[in-house]
Amino acid sequence: MIGYYVHHHGTGHLHRAMTVAPQLPGPVTGLSSLPRPEGWTGPWVQLPRDDGASTYADADVTAEGLLHWAPLDDAGLRGRMAAISGWIECHTPQAVVVDQSIEVCLLARLHGTPVVALTAPGRRTDSPHLLGFGAATALVGAWPQGWTRRLLPGLPTVPADRFHAVGAVSRFPVAPRRAPSHRHRPHVVLLAGTGGDGFTADVVARAQEQTPSWDWSVLSRSLGSWHADPVAVLADADVVVLHPGQNSLAEVASLRVPAVVVPAQRPFHEQHVTASALADGWPAVVVDWVPDIGWDDLLDAALFLDGEGWTDWCDGGAPGRIAAVVDQVIARGGAA
């Protein structure tokens, strides 16, 4: 039995779990505050939320900076940790995959259970991250080999046999090489998710006004139309505009579409670190913030990039590589 902890913020962690879990050896139990997703074939333990109080303004939620989120006297936190502990005691898992929670990494390790921890890019040199990284049996970064120092800047050296850069994980299959577009009007897709982060209705309207020769599709729950499976719209794009979250970026890369990348503010500078790396030779035009003017030049610059350059970022093999890391941890009895 393998446990797979899925962080409940956003949808990217769940999409990744749905893609990776079928590759893992043996039955996989999902552990998350999210409801059991359609298509999950193994058991699912829905955990209580640990952020349900009306305010945490005066609460010690970090144990004086040693942890990221452990509010005192929170019934949800107590219930979720007890549920995970009870599940470990009952099922004696061979390993727990954690995407992402330092506290769950520590909890599993304190039960003597090997932990395979997925991490995201960013400046993760704070005490909780260093503690969690040190406790994990193996660490996984969903980016290409050779890019870990760029995507985890300042992190003390992690032994090569414990850190595994596996490439981006996309729920979409890798697309064949895209033929050049011969249509009269190129097609740009704005992948905005829930909106916000600078992608406002006014910004979208201005961008469309500045690019009269382009056809726009806006994939957003608040600004346009949303598709649970947006592959058909993205695959038809000549350029995609997006914030470089791991999930969105992986999907665009798997479809081999050049991008205009606009980092949003995220904890630990995750997207700005990612954007800085993408500016170095990948098929992406990177800007520091959502521009007011110049959209025509940005889209034209991206249009002439070769989307096949995403091959090394996402080659379709990452889920199998993560499974191989888990196999290795299990085979060595917890030694990475």
C-alpha cells in the first residue's frame, strides 16, 4: 500500500496525483481535504480542513517559524493529523508520496514511514522547508535535469541520490510536432484559471484591442469560459499567455505551444523563479508583470518561437520516473 497526500489548494496537485498514481506500484490511497475525484481507482481518505477558523490573526500557526501551518487548538488540524496517523497504523504503507506539505512529511516520517516529497520551484531556504527536505527519504522536482539550482536557488546541496529532477508532469499526452500555422489570423489562448493576479477584465479588453489581427480565447472561471479538460482549446493555439504555475506550464509544454509568461505573486517567489529560468532558452517570452501596452509585440515575438523547444521540459516520462523513485525507496527499505 502507498499513500498519496494531495494538497487542497488549486487543482494542480490533484491533476498531478491523478496522472502519477496509476504508475505507482500496488494500491494507492489518496489522502486529502479534497473530495474523492471521479476516476480515482484506489481508496480515498477525505481529511478535515485545517483552515476553517474565522481568523488566524492572533494565532501561532507556525510554531514560532519552525513549521508552515500548525495552528494551535485547531480541531481541523487535530482531526486531519489523527486521520493520517490512524491510516498509517492500520495499513502500514510502504511509502507516502507528499505533494506538498512539510507537516505531512514530518508526520509520516515520525511514524517510521518512508516519504517521497514533491517540491515546487522557489526560494525554499526557510527553516520549515529545510526541515522537511531533510526528513524526506527522497525529493522530486518536476523540472528537467540540470535545472535544480536555477529552480531552487540558494538551497544547500542535496545529495544527488536523494533529489530527482524528473521533468514536468502533464495530464495531457505529449503532442506530436506542431505543423506551422497557415491561417490568416493566429490564435492566442489566455490561460487565466480563476482570474485575478493581474489578468482582470480590463487587462484582457486592452490586450484584445491592441491585437486586432489575433483571435483570442480566454480560459477562465471568471473572465471567459472554462473547460475542465481544456486540451482541445490549448492544442489549437499558436501562443498561450499564462502565469507559470507548475500544472499550467506542464500542459502548455506537453502541447508544444510557445508562451508569453507572466509570473504572479506566490509564496517563496515560486513563479518569479520559474519565469527567470524560462527566459533562458525556452520557447517563452517572459515579462515581469501584466503589461498595459505592447501586447502585439509580445504575441508576435512568441509566435516565431519553436514550441518543440519544450521537449526537454516535458517529454511525457515524468510519471514513470516518479514511480521509479518510489520503487527505489521501497526496494531499499526506505533508503533513497
